[in-house]
Amino acid sequence: MATQILMPALSPTMEEGTLAKWLVKEGDTVKSGDIMAEIETDKATMEFEAVDEGIVGKILVAEGTAGVKVNTPIAVLLEEGEDASAASEAPAPSAAKSAPKEQTAKQEVAAPSTSAPSAPKAAGARVFASPLARRLAAEKGIDLASLSGSGPHGRIVKADVEGAKPGAAAPATASASASAAPTDAAPKPAMATGASADTVKKMFADREYTEVSLDGMRKTIAARLTEAKQTIPHFYLRRDVKLDALMAFRATLNKQLEARGVKLSVNDFIIKACANALQTVPDCNAVWAGDRILKLKPSDVAVAVAIEGGLFTPVLRDAHQKSLSALSAEMKDLAGRAKTKKLAPHEYQGGSFAISNLGMMGIDNFDAVINPPHGSILAVGAGVKKPVVNAAGEVVVATVMSMTLSVDHRVIDGALGAAFLAAVIDNLENPMAMLA
């Protein structure tokens, strides 16, 4: 039976995407796991895998097409022996067909379904199943009639068979899993408001300008930052940190690590200092979840990476458990792939806290906007030589860096935020302790 392939939802907040490139053509045979297309989301270019086997009967959306809504039919898959004319008669499948193939349990977001999967078949009733599902069922000794199909019109697909056990009752259906909302799914961004494009353009009708259309990333940034400033009660904590001990320690470590090709940056130390501080002050390792606060146990630290046309915040998971050299290597890898939009959603979603470092660009200090649902974000300025008064009351020259912690007051109170910032500074001013 011919079936439609839908535009997949490749991230929890994806509503539309660009079909960047088809990697198959009409008449090609595909099997489960084959890469069929490259799809651009608001954040990344991702590969789309086939979830069933068949023949590509018709491509419905040409490559390069932008603004394709999630669950829009993009191609038709035929079974072996079916005529291409069946492509025009393919029924609309449930949206479960477009779900990403691999998701961890905490990140899984079930797509809405246009119809519930069918109940197990009555004795003698015709069973609709894909050829691959039939072959797997025969190998595993599973009666297809005992299964509920999650494919279009109750059709049994590979995933249904793999989730079943020989002689077992029908597995849980996709609709059952969809009833439980994930705890860490990103909220739908609020749309930016303001004067209409026509109104603004009239103001500059007599001036020369170039109009730049917003791509998916810019639209998402605009929506999320508008949401953040309108809904999050920000407050700001500012401290200076003396970097001389860290700079000397870093120089010693880099000399010792030179033979291994490792060179630690100041930012690597900042990431480690913040990860450790989240463990020291665990109440700050938290996110806002609508009507409650979620306190995390691991230190998952997001770091802002500027790319052309926007930014990513890749997440270093379990950063408190990793060495400085491991954090440095992982950060370089994530930043490199961010610049080419090759990060997977799980690599830039999550975390309770973020770092934005503009010091390397010469900025002395600034206030960063919290990235929902994070509880805080640390804005890091440049290290600048300044006169300071030491413990002996003498005026000396020291390298001083300004840091500003933007805090969500719903999650973290002032004294708690101050304790966290003090822990970060203690780690940076006593860097050897971070290796203990």
C-alpha cells in the first residue's frame, strides 16, 4: 500500500523547515535507516532517515523549498510491485511516521497523530504490514495479528515489531506515549511583536536600504529573546575576578601539555569553574518549568557560540566530571560543528546555565539575556590590567576580569545567586583546586 512520507519534526520546537537536498530520486529502493534527504531546521542541517522500506514513487516537495510545515507530505513510498499511479492515491499517514528515528527517553517528543493506531486484529481479519515488518515478525516468531500498528491507518511497521516479544500482547502504541509530556521539552516561543513591516518601511521610504528576510534561525532568536525579556524577571549580579594566578597556572599547564597538542584557553577554565560551582551551590543548578522548578544533579553547562547570522549554545554535559583537556577538546568540536550547523538537537538543548564570553572581542562588561528555561547566564568580559589594592594595602597592577550573572528571580534569589558567583570566582582565583 502506497504511503506518504511527512516532513519530520527534528526538534521539539520545529514547526517548519527547508528541504535542502534530496539524496534519493524517484524509482530508488530504500530500506529502514537509509538517508533520504537533508533538512534545515531553525538551528541545523540534519539528515532524514527512512523508517520503512519501499520504492520512492513520487517526490512531492522539490529540494530547496523553504517553509515546509511539519507533517506536510514530501514524498510517496510504494511497496514492491505497486504501480507509480498508486502514488496519487496514497493515504495521509499519522504523524508518527515523521518522528526522528533516535531520541533519548527524556528528549522524545511525540508528534501529533491524525488518527489513533488500530487495535489488535480480530481472527481472520486482514493484517496491513510493511514487507520489512512481516520479515522481522517471521524471524522473531511474532503473530502480526496481535500487534497494534503505529503506521498510517494502523499499518504495522518495523518499530512495532522490534518493540514486541514473541507471544506477548500488543506493545504500547505511539498514542499512549504521546499522552505523557516530556519534562524538558522547550516551550513554544512567543512571537515578537511591534510595528508591522509596512509601517516601518513607510518611515524610510525616502531612504536607501536593503531588505533582509529573516531565516529560521533569526526568527527563532527573535522569538525566544522577546519571550525571555517579557516573561523572565531578570536581575544582575556583578563581580570582578583577579586572573593573575590563573594565567600563570594556565601557562604552566600548556607548556606541559604541548607535546600532546593540547592548549587550554581561559574559557576552558571558566567552564570548569562554573561546572564545579553548580555542584557547590546545587540550588542554582535549576531551571524554570512553568509551575515548578527542576533542580538538576549533573552540571550541564551551555556555552554561546557566535556563527554567521546567529548563535548556538552547545551543551557540555557532566562538565564537573571532565578534565580541563577533555572540556577543551569537546568545546572545540562543538564550536566547529556549530559554525557549519552540524549539531544534533540534543547537543544544543538542555542545561541549566549558560556562559556568554565577549571578552575575547574586547568587551569589558555586558548583561546577557537568559536562555529559557535556564535559571541564569554568566556574561564574561575581557581581562584588563588595572591598579588594585592588595592584602598588604599596597597598590599593584593586576589582571582583572568583569563578570555579570543574569538571574531568573523565579528560580534563584539574590543571596543564592551571590553565593554561586562567589564560588565561581573562588575557583578562578584558586585554579589548582579545580583539579582536586
